[in-house]
Amino acid sequence: MKLIVSSPPHWHSGSSEKIINLDFIIGLMPALIHSLYFFGMHAARVIALCVAVAILSEVVLKKIFKNNIGPFNGSAVYLGILFSMLLPPTSPYWLVIFGVFLSVFIGREIFGGIGSNPFSPVLVGMAILELSWPSHLNVNLSSVNYNLGFDFHSPLTALKSAGADFTSKFSLFELSIGNQVGGIGSVAIIFLFIGGIYLLARKVIRWEIPLFFALGVIGMAAIFRAIDPHSFALPWFHLLTGNVMIGMFFLSTDYSSSPFSNPGKIIFGLGCGVFTVLFRVLSVHEDGVIYAILIMNLFTPMLDKLVSGPKILKTGYFGRGIK
Amino acid sequence: MKKEIKFRQEYDEMMIGEIVLPEHIFLPITGSGDIGDLKVGDRINKYDEIFPGLISPVTGEIKEHLKMFIDGSESDVLKIAPVEDEGDNESDEGSDIPDESNEAILGKLKKSGYYLENIIESECDIVVSAVDTDPLCSVSQQILRENRKDLNKNFDLFKRIFNREKINFAVPEHLFDMVWKLQAQGVNVVKVIPDYPNGIPEILISSAFEKNSLKSPLYLKLEEFLNICNAAVTGRPNFKKVITLSDVNGMKNINVLKGTPLDHILKDSDIRSAGKVITGGPLRGSANFDLNTPVTIETDSVHVQYKKDIVRAVNDQCINCGRCNGHCPVNLSVNLITRYSEFSQFEKCRDMGVENCIECGLCSFYCPAGRSLVQLIRLAKSEINNLEGEIEQ
Ligand code: SF4
Ligand code: SF4
């Protein structure tokens, strides 16, 4: 009998990066289907382009960087879909290509690939696009070609330009089922929420970041609301608009750019929420989720120092067993 | 997930089967390796004292004196061909607590190979554990079930021999009902959730007995405890050892002679095409390269994997998912430690407390990248040891 030897452990849970990425993609499916239903071929075009460019850039860049660690495991597909969810349906193709390529290149591969990126790759690409071509990402302009049967003013634009009193015409129900203007997938609030619950149930992500992200948004918005109810919107309004929902479950939970320690995760999530509202209220930008998460990504190495340290086991044994 | 993977160590009552006497047994010679006048070809009798502390478990002829790897280190071994066991009459000496003096009992224990003076004199707290250490092992549970009636007698005897006010006793939660009455007689019974890795001695003593702040604890498996009690009554050691044999199809408990080679156990259960034979549990145990390796008191479980079930290392890039940290019972930052270890920064590993790792294997088990985390940790530990050795010199 020929025996095989190896060092322990001799079991493995069977989880793999492929399965994790597949789970992330499944988590985005409800929102993706919603976007196809709403925007039809326009959305399909953007999504397909994003995925294709993401895969292509990953293959090419891995060749160039001679990085053959981490073979194809679906992470590019996930990156592509996630990126497309943030774009308006009318995004010109060059913008999409450029954005996705930058996400893969500057967001990830330049740092050594999956697991090494200090920032969430999707957000790096998005932030560059938003700072360079804000007009092309203006969801209000891009939506004038549609007749969606509801007010197609982005709720956040309304808040910025007309103050909180104006926001009362958006019903929370309409907002949560996705009847608002925004990125093709990021507006599908309830569908993103379902996907997020799926991720939590599959233990792909942990609950700390999403929960404290939401608490951060609600808490900060409540403080502003208490100061002046006429100029600052309700906490629920903040929670159900813009990129908050997709940020909570999908953008901020990117493994390598978020802390792994549990106290770190709590502070990270809280920080994301607080900065989101601060950006919305105090800056010229309508939505601050992208910048809020990028800022908190900066703190990740520091937050990882918050681990409680090893549990020191009792030492000084008299012995184990009697020989 | 393969169906065999199960961390819950809660099993129904199972029969403990017997197997036939093996052709050869391998008797490890602990200590000096000095066997006096004995030489190859000599005949020894059951209960003969080979040297103080080593009693021959069979009557038979010494075939060979060789070296073998047992429980991770090389030791001297006698290969003995036993003749048919004429059966012993252990049971007819009553199992009541003997009224003899302590000297007489100690004499009996010595005759059985137990030299316990230093334990009796020391102040150490004694922990008896009926919690199995490995997944897919139900040895301690079965022994607890079989001996539940005699436990109170045995604890009394044990306390008398060791001159202790209190003995600590860890039992799995689901069997607590059987033994809670022992608390009335000075046994500190503690419930433990029977999930891997709660039964590992270091974890057990640190977590289950956290409140008791034990002084230099001595850990005893229930089986060893009962063997000592039995020897104190009968003056004879127990040469048998209960093991759990498991593979994908199931598990069973068998009572074998200590020193029985694994080969014999597999043949007896008709396992012919094993790929890996693991002693000590699938998460911490070692894969044996030699099927002559004998069963010792440490061997609680023998796990067989067939070729198609064997896990292969993948070793992808770490994606920083944090699963390893989340499952580590001692709360190490495994992902950072292993990356430092990968790039030979062993000092950093030490600063992060790598020596606290008990090598439970859970981090590797859960890692989606299939990284060899435990191997990297072992590398770091041994390198740190080497470094410290150099500094001392
Ligand atoms: S083997 Fe892994 S999980 Fe277990 S104690 Fe060591 S580092 Fe922690
Ligand atoms: S489980 Fe594996 S992939 Fe995840 S952080 Fe730990 S080492 Fe990295």
C-alpha cells in the first residue's frame, strides 16, 4: 500500500476564491435584473462592456506584470458588474472602457493583484471618472431620454439644490423599490438589500461593516436634522438614496481594502457612514459614498492594529498524561 | 463539503468492538532504551517488568529491536510476536476501594508501571477530561458512558491516592446529566461544549477552567484516569486502548492492544486501499508513512482517507478575507503572521505572538485561497527557536 503523507490539516472546508466571487456576483443579480428591466438594452450594453473590459484588462495586465499568481477566478467579472452598477445608462463607451481599465490597473494590478490593493478598485476608477468628466456621470442629464413614469430628478440633486423641504415629494416606498434616478444598479435599493442579506447568510461578508455603515449614516443625518429640519433631510432619505446601499454591502466590504479585525470593521463602517453624510451636506458633491469609503480605506492599516492581540493560553503545565 | 467533515463531537452510544490478536506488536521503550539482559530471541511473559515502568503486555518472543517514529519522535521499539493470549483474570479481584494502606496501593501502582510520587508531592491541580480532542473521535464519550456507574468510587480512590481535596473534571455538555452528582464529593465538574477545538488540552484548561485559575495543571484523559484507578485496585496495568477508526463511510470504536500496528487494524476492518492514514485527528494529526506504527496511549483516533478525498494545497494569493483570524481560537492575526513568515520576517511573527498558536488547523481549513497557513506558522516557530538558541550560545 503506497501512502501519501503531508503535514496537517488534512481537511479543507472546500471554500475557494471562485466560490466567493460567484457569491458576490449572485448577490448583485437582483439589482442587475432590475436594471435590465428598467433600462433595457442601455443597461445591457454598459454591463457587457464593463465585464468584457475588466476581463481583458486583467488578462493583459497579468501578462505584462508577469503575475501568474491567482489564476482566473471570477474576480474580474465581479469587478466589471459592480462598476457598471454605478454608471448612468447613457455612459459613452469610451468612458466605460477608461473607467474599468483604470479600476483594474491603478485600483488593483499595480499593487500586485487581488488581496493587495489598498483601495477598493471600483472606487478608484469611479473617483477618477467623477472628477474628470462629471458631466457625463450626471444622472439627471443622462436620464432625460427616458420616460420612467416618475420624477426623474435625482433625489440627491433635489436635496442639494432645493433643500430638505423639497425632498418630501419622494416617498420612501418609491425610493426603496428603485423608482429614482441614479446609477443603473445602485438605485435598486431593495434588490441590493436582498443581495446583501444573501451575502451575509452565506457568510461571504460579515455584518459589522454594513450595520455600522447604516448606523453612521442614520446617526449623522439625525444630528443634522435635529439642528435644522428645513435644510437637512431625514435619515431614511439618506439611507435610501444614492450609492449608500450598494456601498454598504458591496463597495465597502471589499476584502483587501477593509479591516479584518472586528473592532476595526466597526469603526470602518461607522466612518464610512459619517463621512458619507458629511460629504453630502458640506461638500459640492451630491453623493459622498465613493469618497467616504476611499477615505476610510486609508485608515484600514491603522484599524487593523486594533486587534485584541493573541489570547494568551495558560502555560506552566505540570504535564499531559502520565507515561 | 464532504459529508465526513463534522466538528461537533457529539455521538450516540456505540459498541466498542474487539479485534483479534495481531501477529506482531511493537512495544515502545520509553526512557533510556536500556532493556538490561533481554535480547532478540528471548521469551517474555505477560506482566513481566522489562524495566521499572515498562510492563510486557503479552507473552511472546522478542523478534527485533529497532527504531521507529512514534508520536513525532524517534524511539526504540521491541517487536514481539505474541503467543495466543490465555486470557487474564483481572475481573475477579473485586473493584471496591481497597482498605489497604497507601503504601500498599502505591506498590501496586508501581507494579503496573506507574511511578506517581512526584505528582502526589507536587501542588499541581489535576484535570480529568472526558472531552474528545479530535473531531471524528468518540473514545472519551464512550468510556464515560461505559464507566458512569463506577465514577464516584474511582474519584474517591483517586483523591485518596493523590491526597487531593478537589479534582477537576471536564465533561461534554450532552453527558453532564450522567455525572453532575459527583460535585457532591469534591469533584469540580465543568461542562464543555463538545465542538472542536474545545477539547484540546491547552484550550480546555484556559477556557473551561478560566474561573478556577488552576495551578500548573496536570491533564489526564478519562481513560488514563480509569487505568490508574484500575491498577490501584488490581495491581495490573490496562494494556488495552480504545480507538475510533473512521473513514468517509463512518466510524467505529474498537478496543485494541497497545502496540498493535495500524496495519493490523486496517486489515481487520477490511480497509485495503487507504491513501492517507492519519493518527491524531484530521486537523492536527500526522499522516503515517509506516503502517507498522503502533497504537499508543496518545492514539485516540485513526482516520483513513482514500486517494480521491485527499486535499491538495492550492496556495493562491491571500485575499485578506479574514476568515483565518475569525476562526483562530487564540485570536492571532494569521494572515499577517503567515505573510511575514513567507518573507522570512520571523521577528515580526514573534512580536505578533506566533508561539501562542496551538496548531489546531482551523485557519488552513477555512482559508479560501488554500494557503498552507499552519506550515508557515510552524516554519516561523522553528526559526524563532533557532534564533533564540543562537542568541543563548
Ligand atoms: S493553527 Fe491557525 S487557527 Fe489554530 S491556533 Fe494556530 S493560527 Fe490559530
Ligand atoms: S483565510 Fe486565507 S485568504 Fe483569507 S485572510 Fe486568511 S490567509 Fe488570507
